[in-house]
Amino acid sequence: MQVEPIKIIKIMKQLLEKENVKYGRVYISKFALIYSFKKNGERHTKPTEYMAFGNEKSQDDVLARLQKNNPTQKFEIA
């Protein structure tokens, strides 16, 4: 009897899209909704929209960028 090895699958949350109309043209923005934490460890009540830049394909990529640029602050995907 052979046992298959367990496959670990990392589920990445897709970026959210929003349509913006400016000067009669439609633009699609890709963003992630991320909670930040207060100094006392409490989570803010509303998540903040962070735009995706460069080759960021998921909300995890945006979260990694925020944590890299703000090492003293804590973030969580909404």
C-alpha cells in the first residue's frame, strides 16, 4: 500500500478590481483590502485599499510589500 505525499497548496487571494471613469474613459484599478493594527494591538474597524504595483499578482504580494516597507507595523488581509 502506497501513501501519496501531502500536497501543500498555498491559496492566494486574487486582487480586487474597481472601475474608475475619468474624462469619459474607463480605467480598471487592481487593489487589495488590508487591515492595519493600532499601537495597542487592536485591529482598525475598516480595511484600507492598497493599490497593486509592478508584478504583484495577489493580495499576499501587496501584504508582503507593506510588511517589508513598514517592519514595525502589523497588517492582515481582509
